[in-house]
Amino acid sequence: MTGLRVTPAREQGRDRLYVSLPDGRNVAWYDRDSGRVSLVSERHRADALAALAPYLTGEVTVGPPPVPTSADLARLALHPDDDLAPNRPGEALHAELDRLPAGRRFRQDPRRAELAAQQLLGDSLDRLEGAGWRIIHSVPLPGADRIDHLAVGPGGVLAVHTLAAHRLRVRIADPNVRAGRGVPGPLLRLTRRRAERATLALTAAVRPVLAVVGAARLDVLPAPPDVRILREDEVPALARLGGVLKPADIEALYAAARDRRTWLRA
């Protein structure tokens, strides 16, 4: 059989490779951490193993999948093109920069600093998975907008906007934000608006968060009551938040958030 597609995904702290048919149905997945290939369909065993062969390392076991979790069921029900879970931090910026002509790819571009900030923050957010959080990066919104990171966990749902401010002084006076000598802009207003759109799409309360990455100094006067402002080294403290969502609610919201079609009503 030809046309099998291998798609990487990171779920609940596990790195997986899913094998799907041309129509989007999954026939197997490879869990890198456990070294196990789970076959949804024994009929596609040989083809699935052939597709995964370049990625298999060490001793590998092959067999039927374990009893699926709710996250597994949500993943299996989605067409790969509609699943946002595999998105990397700054996925949209990766695509924009990759489209640049070869001669411009190595020139200084402010989007590269933005991408580096989203990658650093995204890696920190991904480490919250051990505390029961689920993270989705680069969530597309209608109108070419996006949410840099969406975090769903015991402390609720957070729509995180990343501000790249390497070695700059950042001054925040609601609603304006100024980085270095740049012109102040209503970044808090944009951060709130994205959270409002996420609330509409998920039909659940979403709190706006502005994450300032790499700033030499951060001044916030006064602190806005509705927007959480944090530096990149404060992300681990989110693991201590709780009392808002139960595990079943987290999985249900995560399943909805990872479906690209959910955001069409944002």
C-alpha cells in the first residue's frame, strides 16, 4: 500500500508518531518512550511497520493498542489536517520564514526573535504536562490571527501571548506596552481580545496571559486585574494553580481545542 502518512505528535508528555491512511484514518502509532507500536488494524501491519521503519530505534514491541484514553479517542477521530496538537511553538512563524527566498533566509528578521521567544516559552509550557496541563501551540483564528499558546489545566484555560524583549526594558501601562525605545502599543487589548475569542470558541472561561521573554527589566504600573503578566522563568509556577478544572474537564476542553474546526466560530 502507498500513501501512508507519518505524523509526529506530543501528547501527555509522550512523543508519538501516527500512521494514517490517505483518507486520514489512523492505522497505527509508535510511542517513542515505551518503544511500542500499537496497531489499530492488523490488516495494515506490514505497511505501517514499513512506514515507521526509518523512525524505529532500539527494541520495539508490536501489538494491539492498550485501552484508549479520552485523548487517544479524540486523536483517532481527527483528520491529521484538523489536529493542532502536533503544532510546534511558533508553527505559523516557521511557515512564514520557510517561504522567504533563499537569499533572505539568513538576513536579520524580527520574526526570528519572535520565533525564538515562542520556542523558549513553549518548551517551558510543555514541561507543565507532568502537572496535568495540556498545551497547544500556534492556534489559528479566523482573520489570520492566532493564539501563541493555549494551556488547559487544573488552573483553568490560559491564552498566552508571547512578547519577545531580549535585553530590553519593558514598560506596561494598561493597555499599552512599550519594549525598549519602540512605540507603545495596545498589546494588552490584543491579548484580551484573543482570550475573548478563545472563550467564544470553547464556550469556557479563558484568561489572558502576557508572557514577557528575555526582558532586562519589566515595569508594570499598575498591574491589570484581568491579565496575568509573567516572565519566562515564572512559567513553572503555573503548575501550582488548581481548583478550577477537574481532569475530565481538562481532557474534554483539550479535545475540543486541538480540533482546528473548533476555532472557526472564534
